[in-house]
Amino acid sequence: MDGPLQGQTVLVTGASRGIGAAIVERLASEGARPIIHYGRDKAAAEALLARIGGRGLIVQADLSAVEGPFEMWQRAVDAAGRIHALINNAGIRTEISIEASAEDWKAAWQKEFQINFFAAADLCKEAIRHFKAQGGGRIVNIASRAGQRGYAADAMPYGATKAALINLTKSIARSFGADGVTAVAIAPGWVRTDMAEEFIATHGKPAAVDDIPIGEMAAPTDMAELVAFVLRPSQASLNGATLDVNGGSYIR
């Protein structure tokens, strides 16, 4: 399919549902060949591949495992050859109280950092090496408003991981732009995903949207449209940017 991303092969982590699945569908509609990463839900990944007419690939990896990101990257390269872009979308949000035991507290922080940040950093490392050797590439890190303004008391690990991801993006942009490797962070507020639905089920929708001036969450398709725009060849000058998608709930 012809489109502005024709010929690009793009690895999307956490792609079997939510924002990741929307990104895959949008990229395919613009001519890219997505590599769909999934952790456990093979059926969802296969259904997504079918929805884009089979114009993509599937890779499985457990990003909570220390070697998972490296194994996934190698599988992706083996399957695709040249990769043009990496979208670090996979992430979790857990709640842990300061009243929790030391053991539970450390476990929550370590798991969240492994999936939300360490796995992304490992994939960035491999992607940068690959892009430098292959003539350049793009990295898009899906961060969060929480990484900029702080987060709720029971979800501090999430905000901390996203702040680290934004900083990593800036470091990559400054360090490797001359090599043709550009990096952009996208920092959404609430997006209508399973994670948001779980929060709403516990706390109610007003708790999620009360401080959003437009009064509504973004849709996964909104995020996907922005990711596809960032990947267009004409957008190299976005290198190092953090793009806010939060309805005016955090304004820099």
C-alpha cells in the first residue's frame, strides 16, 4: 500500500492491544510494514496482523525478563532484515502504597522499571547500533504526562519510569542525531485504554478527567496518528522533542 511511510519497517512494542494496536493499524494504512510485538496474547497479535491484511510480522518476547528485549530485537532483525523505526510503547502501571512491606515496595519498583524503562533502554541501544550501520532511523518513546508533572502517591513508580524515558529520549537526540538517528517522546495524559478503564473502575471517570480542560481523554487512534506523523521523513527536526497530548492538563 502506497503512503508516506511506504517502505518503512517499524517495530512496535506492546502492540497486541490499546495504543500499540492502533499504532500498528495506522502505520500499515500509511504503507509501513509493522513488526507486532506481544508478550502473552498471541491470538490478539495474530488477529491484528489479519486486520492489516498480513502486511507485517509478529515477534514474541517477555519484556519483564532481563534478556527479553535483546532476544526480541534479534528475532525482529532476523525476520525483517532492515528496521527503520522503533516505537517503545509497552508499559504497565501498578499501585503500591508507602505502607507496603519493603519487599513488596522493591518488587513493584523493579518490575515497573524493567518493563517501562530498562526494556526500552535496551531496545534503544540495539536500535541505535542498527540504525548507525544502516543509514539512520527513528525512535519514538511513549512516555506520559506523569513523567513531567509527577504522579499519584500510590503510583509513583510509573511517573518515575516515564520521566527516565523522556530523559533517555533527549540524550539519544543530542548524542546520535549526527548519525541520522532521531528520537522523540510522546507524553499523553489519560488515553482511553484498558489501563484507563481499570483506573476508572476503581476511582471513577471524574478522577481521570476533572483536571483535563477539554473534559475528555484522548483516543488510541489520536496517538497512532501522531506517531505516524513523527515517522514521516519530513519530520527529522522534531528530534529531541517531547510532544504533549494531555488536553491542556499539563502545559509547559
